[in-house]
Amino acid sequence: MRRTSQAVTAVALVAGLLAPAGLADAAVTFTPGAPGSGDPYFPDMGNGGYDVGHYDINLAYDSKTKAIAATTVIKARATQNLSRFDLDFMGPLKISKLTVDGKKAAYKRTGAQELVITPPRGLVKGSHFTVSVTYAGVPKMINDPALGISGWVATKDGAVALDQPFGAATFYPVNDSPRDKATYTFAITVPQGLEVLANGEPSPVTLGKKTATFVWQMNQPMASELSMIAIGKYNIVQGKALNGIPNITAIGTSLDKSQGKAFNTFTADTLKWETSIYGAYPFRSTGGIIDSAHVNYALETQSRPFYDQSTSVLDKSTIAHELGHQWFGDSLTPEHWSDIWLNEGFATYTEWLWSEKTGGQTAQQIFDKTYAGEQAADGWQGIVSDPGRDHIFGTLVYNRAAMFLHTLRKTVGDGVFFPLVKKWATDHRYGNVSTTEFAAFATKFAGQDLTALFNSWIYSPGKPTV
């Protein structure tokens, strides 16, 4: 989707494109935007009727109360004639002010996460508009029985926001759908002595009497579930990667800082190797954060993955996995959550390829071991292309999907497989992708019928015959 430049604001564009919401004009009918984006796994997530171009999140964190005070400004474009529209916003945060194009707008909060906004005038299809929401409180994280912890997570010396699959709405109003990517600006004010990391690239820190304001820019399209803020005490190592892009890595001060340089170097080396097989790196900086947040996972937050570890010992296989996600999951984002194997299968197979490259087990050896031992119910009984809401992080979409990719590699040969993967990542850069699209793409690129392969590994339950 082509997006409007941040420099284009809602000033002249909106003029002449707004009409009173109750205007009796047969030529213009205003209707509410949908309260969901249509994803069957998460029907309440996301919203219809508009497309977000940019989020500007200005947030102050109080280390004593753990509260935040924030204003989020959203620049968007109406995709229908809107009488009202929804944002996703959950938890105890209280709104004190809400405007649309600088004018007070009516709003109400309903259900688990709906923020329903009625602007003073209808928004004509194609018009650009700006929503500003001011709010405060102590964000509450989500602990889903099947999917684990997400959202705003308090840590010993601050907080970290880990938003997959639906945690973004715990600390900012958002169109929380992977299909509505946007650019971001984070301006985070904290007491001096704390550091802030986020997606993208930093600006110089601004110091107040007792505070410091950190500004980070993510200038490539990003799904909300990949947004990230980390506040706390960190030892930071800055280096360069690839063609001189910033490589910013951080280790929580409760961990051994001696690993910082090694973490930084391994990130750069791994990214260089992955670029050789997946094509140009899609972002303008890299790095990572190791800290103890007690969420028991690593996450591919865009440009700067987060690794939850109780020690600073490098888990190189996991780093290879999360950096592989920068192409598969971040740059190429699933159309629906049922397509998540296109994230996790590729990232898991990246681990296998890394092992093969560095003299460990070959991808074939890992395949054989996994195939022989993979007996989990969600490993063979489920369907990769439709694992179900509670299994989007299950074995099925990691190991079985990686096994499929290895089988595809053996079927078409290395001379076709690796160019196929690189072109897939390049042609769909910054876009949304689906299982159907990949099947068609792979079949056309390979020049052979892959129907049986996809049917047995991706579209059907049961253990495929090898």
C-alpha cells in the first residue's frame, strides 16, 4: 500500500473534504467504520474505515508510581465516508482529551478494547485526518492463558512493551491489525539515570532538570504488534553493521555487561550472512536488547529484537532466529494470523541454516531428528495454514513449517530454493503476505507443480510421508 509522506499533514488536504455528520446530502452517505479488521482469530482487533500513516507517541514515565502520562497523535486517511470510527485501547488508562483535526470529538469505550470516536464532522473517503488522544495511568499487561504475556510489562527498574499479538493497545490507542502498517515516532521522557530504547533510530537525548527525553524514529512501515519500548538501566554498546548502519545493543545492568561487545558483533555478523541469502536488509538500524522481563520468550520487535534472559550468555541460535524475522514477519507481515507460519517457519529454518553454516548439525540432520521426534498434538494433528487462535505460537508453525521449507528446498534444489526465497522477500518488501500467495509464487518461480507438497505439509493434518 502506498503511504503518504509524514511531511503531508491534515492541513490543506482536509479542507473541502469534510462535511457535517448529519448533512442531508444524497450524494454523500456517512457510515461507521467496522469495529474489527475481519481476522477470524482476533475479531475485535483492528478496525475498518481508515488507514493509519503515522503514530506519534509522546509518553512520560514515572519511576515511583510506574504510571505513564501520554499523548498519541495518529495521522490517517479515511477509506470510506466515516461517520465514526474505532481505535483499540484497553486497560485502566484514563482519557482526558480527545480531538479530531484539533476539534473536540465525542468518544466512548466499549467492550474489552474498543474506543469509539465520533468526529464533529463526517470524514469523506480519501481525506486525511489527525486524531490526538491524551491519557494517563498505570498500564496493565495481558496474560493470556494460551498466548502468554504481552503488552506493557513492568520490570525491576522500568518497563518493556512487547506487543505480539495484541499488547500495543495497553499503552497507546492503535489500529491493532497487522494489515495496517505505519511509521512511528516515540518521544519518551524518563527520570535521569534510566535509558530508553525503541524501534528505529535515535535522535540526541534532551535533558531537563531531572528528566531525559529520548526520541526514536521508525521510518519504514511497521505492524503495531512489532512496536517496542524498553525503559530501564542498560549498558549500551553502539557499533556499525552492513554498510555502516547503526548497531545498537543493550544489556540490562543486572546482567553481565562483558557480553555487550560480543552481542553487538554477533548481531552484525549474523545480519551480514542473512543478507547474503535473503537480500537487502529492510531497515536502517539493527541491534537487540537482553534483559530479564520474565516473559519467557524472545521477540522480533522491528529492527531491534528483545531477548528475555536471566543471564547475558548469548543464545546465538535465538539471535539468528529473531534477526531472520526482520525479513519474515517484520518486512513481510502475514495478512492474517493464520498465516503466521510464514514468520515462524522461515525464522526456524534460519536457525537450521545457521547451524549448517557454522559447522553444527546440517539442516537435513535437524529435519531427520525433528521428523522422528515431533509427536506433539499440534505438531502433526493441526493444519499449518490454519493452526487455530490458541496455537499461533505452537510447534506446528515453527518446526513443521521449517520441515516443509526443507522439503521444498530438496524438491526444487538449492539453485532454485535460495533465489526463490530471496525474491519472495524482495518482491513483497514492507507488504502483507498470505499462504495462498506464497504457494502461487513458489510454484511459478520453481516452474513445477508443487500442489501435492503444499497439500501434505501446509493444508492438511497428519504426518506427511517422507
